[in-house]
Amino acid sequence: MMTYVDADTVRATLTEDAAVAAIRETLLQGFDPADDIPRQLLPIPGGELLVMPSATEQATGIKVLTVGPDDPSRTVPRIQGQYLLFHPETLSPHMMLDGIALTSLRTPAVSFAPVAPLLTASAEPLNVVIVGTGAQGVAHESTLRAVLGEQREAAVTYVSRTRPDWCERWVATGSDEARAALAASDLIVCASTAKTPVLDDDGVKPDAVVIALGSHDPAERELPSALMRRAQIVVEEVDTAYRSGGDIVMAADEGAITREDLIPMRAVVRGEHELHRDAPIVVKTTGMSWEDLALATAIANLLDE
């Protein structure tokens, strides 16, 4: 019989640091994201249908989500859906997992997968700025703390237009306090809904790590071309980045970068490309189908034990 895994069980079964490890392990085992099946975003009445199939030697699965209009009056979540995992040998439906919980776990895991060893290489306190106070900003802080563990402390400041009630360390977008926090930051996570850059190039340290995940549209970006020009740019996969990563597409259109400047995440994780600390490291993600499959497989293995 097929098992259903609800959101609470997804979160309880696979820890955030284990999710990062699962992404890295998939790449270390030889999977090439260039071989992934492209996702499809299809228009439907009242919204969009996001279909994300993937297959590896170990498993096959598909995530299906609906994306409703960005309407504050909605009484249900804007994004809803499920993940269907098939048995690797029989190809029979094996497990259904809550799609939103899986996505929330996957996105920060992918962000930190290529840079986790760098972030844990020092015991010095880590100054962090998260641009955006939405669910993914919060998820990235939680995953970061899980990755760092007891080895390294992180002081996190949030930057946004308005201050949420839960946020203790917060500064307003565009303020002197925000500029100072960004200039001192070792790690900047851009998890905003902005359509134009949220950072100034001269406000980013030469050895900073910058994660950009907010833009999934080729006409929208969070990072300026000047920063991209001097950075080491890590992407999930080059063609995917050029197709839907606005930070990449727009910087390339402006002549700041070329395809040859992009570093596949696979090469970093497998040790085929070594990142250095003499220039900023930018990790630009858009989300790929294989990543959900990696985590769904890890969850299934733990639950089947």
C-alpha cells in the first residue's frame, strides 16, 4: 500500500542538516543535474500548474503544485500540492509526501549544499543578513543554524520594508542600519520578492557569500550586474540558470558575465572546482526537480527502515 507522509512527518523525519547532506550525496554519487527532466509551468484557469518530474538510478518521482493568484483575501495557501514517489524497482506508487513541506525543506538545503564546508571551516562568529522576512527567509536561518551546529555562532539580522512581530533583529530596507549590516555581513541571503536589485555592489565584502533565491523569472533579479561581474557564481545547472535565473540572464544581457563564468554546483560539491575567498561567492538557485527527488528518497529510506 502507498504511504502518505504529512507535513509534520516530513519535517520530523529529515533534519535540515540531513537535507543538505542528501543534496550533496546525490551529486557525489554521480548524478548530473544537466540530465534532469525540465519542469513545466502551465497556465490553468485561475492560476498555474507546476509539474516537476525527475528520475535517477535510485528513484523516480514527480511533484505537482498549483499556484494561485497573489491575493491577500485568499483563504487557502497560494501554493498547494503533493509529491509522488515511485518504487525504484517495480515503479509502483510507493509514497505520497506533502509537497509544500518538502519544498520548504529543499530550497534552503540546495542553497547551502555547495558552501556548507566553507561556512563550517571557521569557528569565528558569522555575521548574517537575510533580505526578506517570508517563509524562505526564516527557513534559511533555521537550516543555517542546523548546518553550523555548535561549531559556529551566527548573528542574524533581517532586512525588509516592514518589521514582523516575531523578528528581534530587524532593520528597514534602504536605511543606514541596513547598509551597515550588509557591509559587515559574511553571509547574505536574498529571499525577497523584489524585481530589482536589493544589494549595492560596493556594500558587499570581497569574501562574502551571497545566496539569491527570490527570483525565478528571467526579467527579475535581486543582484546587480556589478556584483555578478566580480563574483564566483555557482548555479544548479548552467542551462537552467540561463533559462529562468533573472540574476544570470540580465547580467549576461548587460555583458557582465558569460556562460563560462558559471560554476555548476556539481563541480563544487565533487571537488572539481575549488571556491576561493578572494572574491564574493554567489549561489544562484531557481529550483530543479532532482532536488525534491533527493529529499523524498532520503525520507522514504528513513521511514522504510
